[in-house]
Amino acid sequence: MATFTPSERFLKRERLRLRRDFARVLSGKCKAADAVLVVYAARNDLTFSRIGISVSKRLGNSVRRHNIKRRIREAFRKSKADLPGRLDIVCVAKPAAAGEDVAASLRKLIVKAACQCPMNESD
């Protein structure tokens, strides 16, 4: 059984769960996309980043959609120490996410979207 240090775990507090949090992030201007994912980002007032994942029913049955969600969640968990902090992130999977490497795409797009976000929401 694998053991994880606390920084490598995907904690419950690192998930976006509320509709209003998703809406706030999606309404922002910080967006980056490629053939695999669309990533939206917004600054938060917390000391850590949170992620929300959206996978449409167009991508397949529930098993396939959940597999894509797990791969995105795992990519975030493994690379969250190297990513910019204090962000709320929403990842929207595209059809190519089923067969592609989402980890590299996720890292690249989070950094790109974070560069577009102002440091404060009032900026």
C-alpha cells in the first residue's frame, strides 16, 4: 500500500463542491485551453488551491467519465506542489481527454490560466 506525505494527498478541502464556487470561477476571465482540457481559474483567499472537474455525458458512459475525472484528480494531486497556489480551478474535459495524457495538459494550462488572473479580485 502506498503511503503519501500530507502534501501529496488530495484533501476534501481541495475540492470545489458548491455551485456558486463553480459559477464564480467560470465567470472569470482567466481561461486556457488545448485539445484535451479547458481550464478556468480564479484567485481565492485561501492558502491552497482547489479544483473542480466537469465531464460531460457526451464523453461516454459513467465508467468512462469517472475514469477521466480520476485521471485529472490524480494529475492535480501529483503536481499541486509545483503549481501556482491560491487558485480555484475548474477543468472541463474535451473528447480527446479519454485517450490523451491529461497530466501534462493540466499542468501547462493551469500555469497559463494563472498568469491571466489578477492578484486581487478587485484588480
